[in-house]
Amino acid sequence: MDQPSGRSFMQVLCEKYSPENFPYRRGPGMGVHVPATPQGSPMKDRLNLPSVLVLNSCGITCAGDENEIAAFCAHVSELDLSDNKLEDWHEVSKIVSNVPHLEFLNLSSNPLSLSVLERRCAGSFAGIRKLVLNNSKASWETVHTILQELPDLEELFLCLNDYETVSCSPVCCQSLKLLHITDNNLQDWTEIRKLGIMFPSLDTLILANNNITTIEESEDSLARLFPNLRSINLHKSGLHCWEDIDKLNSFPKLEEVKLLGIPLLQSYTTEERRKLLIASRLPSIVKLNGSIVADGEREDSERFFIRYYMEFPEEEVPFRYHELVTKYGKLEPLAVVDLRPQSSAKVEVHFNDKVEEMSIRLDQTVAELKKQLKTVVQLSTSNMLLFYLDHEAPFGPEEMKYNSRALHSYGIRDGDKLYVESRMK
């Protein structure tokens, strides 16, 4: 049901956390009992507020009575106001300025691009450490104003804001450790380098779902731009050259890389992607695509790399190949052994005096095989007894009486025999 428009923060707060909707419970983390508000307040006798308030998708457009916000929210540390109708930064400021211990604020999917954030309003955000502005279409001017007033900001979320470029801030934000800027329209690396200039202490940079096609930067410049970067996420970017992957090694503290869904790796198998990345292009990382790279896996990958390129023409062999040959020597090719289970078998089906050769799938069950045999032996599945004879078995036919059992578990091979009998015989 659609929420009514024009609702205040305090109105929604009192409705959601009233004793009827949010019973007071004792115990750590269960909530804070807030007594009656000042004289003249229309509030109920009490509210039972937790320190984490979730008021998303409630149709909030304004703050409401600031004195009441201050009285009720003095202990609040996290506030989720996503998917509301806040379009005036001044109203947001009224809320935040009266929540003195606020550290996390989520303003995602509010139409905040419709107003300008003034410095005096931004000052109310000073204590926030984590700020989420996803799908708010906040301009870079707004972001810069916020950054200048948040000396302790550690995590910033700017996803789904339709950014095609990055505008540099006049002041660096030394405190920011994590920047989540996925699902925008950033394509040129010259825009990404601006993030390194603005956020020199950045530890984690999440750039997934931006069509960045190449890393146009020298190794020395990359090291200076991102001296503290430990983790980078380039999922579903447009990278298509191994040379771009090589440049990631220029980040002096890089330990974790995420690179799924990029054009460069589409032609390789899953095993080839991981092993070639570990062995050739990212020899120092400790985590790839969310999985830890153990020492044993690194050695396996390096040996795989040698065997992968040993038949390539000399001009196509990467320099890393020669480094690894020096380390391990020239390796013998591995024997090709197909350990996959047989997927089908040609068998003889015996019924009465008739014999028919059939090809059967071994990934199906006994019940499914009986359905396949119905037209061959003219019996219903409920009236069918089925026996399997391994041509090397010494004990005679084995009844296949468990309908849910998979055929491959019998070890059926080409040349084996199936015997069908009527249960009514």
C-alpha cells in the first residue's frame, strides 16, 4: 500500500516505535526507554527506541519538531532514511543536527539533487563516519561540500548516481578508507586517478559495473596516487588487456583483487582464469575474487602457467614464463586423463524373446529409465521389474528396485544388459 506523502521524521518515528508497534524489551541492545516529551508534545507516553533506527520507504519529506528529535534521538548512532522523499538538504540537516552521536547515515534514493547543500547545513554531518548517498544523484559539488565538513568520514557510498566524470575536490579527504562507487558511467582512467588525488588514504576502492576499458597510467604514478590501497574491485569493468592487469601490481600495498566478468577473461575456462591471474599477473595478492590464495595454490598456478605457454611461439610467450622456468625448470606436459563419469552407455534390453540395443543416459534415475522403456516393452512402469547384468559380474543380474537411484551408480558400461520382466507374470 502506498505511503501518504508529506510525512515528517518525527511522525514516522512515533508511529513505528510506539509501544503498540515496537514493544519495549529489557536487555543489552534491546532499545532505550524514552519518557514523555516536553510540555505540549502530542507524543504518546513513551517510545522504545533502539540505537539503530530504520525508517526507510516511509514517505518522509521533512524533519518535524527539532526539540522532539533531540529528546528522542540523543542515543541514536545509526539512521537509515533510504527510499524516502527528502529533497531539501535543510530538512536533512534539521534531523542530523539533533542526533549528536550519529555515525552512520543512509540517504539512498532520496531526490536530494533538487536542492543545494550549503556549508552551514553540511556542518551538522560532522560526526558521521559512514555516509550512503546511493541513487541520490548527489552532484560532485554536494559531495565536496560534505567532505569539507566531515573530518572523520571513513566510508562513502556513491553508487547509481549516473556519474560520467569525477570532479576533484579543492580539499583532500585524508580520513576516507572505503569508497563504493559502483554502477556509474565512468569509463576513462583519468577520472579514476582523481579519486586517488582526493582520497590519499584509500584502503578499499569498489569500481564494479563501470566500463573502464584500460588503465592509462605509469607504474610510478599509480604508486603515488594510491599508496595505501589494499583492495580493488573491478568486476564487470571493460578491461581487455593483460597489460592492464599487470599495472595493478604497481599499487604498493595491494592484497585483494576482484576481476570477474571482464572481457579479457571471457575466452578462458574458470581454471585458466584463476591460475593465469595468480601465476602471471598478480603474484603478490593474497585474495582473488573473494578466495584466499594459499601457498600451495600459488605454486600449482605457476606450474600450470609454464605448461600453458610451453607450446606457444616464442614471440607470444610472456616474460613471466621465463622467470618461472628459471624457478621450476622446464616441466613435462601432464598426461591427459579424463576422469569424468561416462554420460551414456549402449546396452542390450532383453524382454521375453526380444533383444533391442539402446543408448541410455546415465544421469537419469531408474524411474526415468522405466519411462523410457515403456514403449519398448509395452509395460506400465508399475508393472515393470528391471534387472541389470554387468557383463563382468560373477553373481548374475541385480534387480534395479530403487526408483530414485541414479543409473551411473550401478557402473553401467557399453555392452551391459538390462532384463525386463512383467510383475504380473
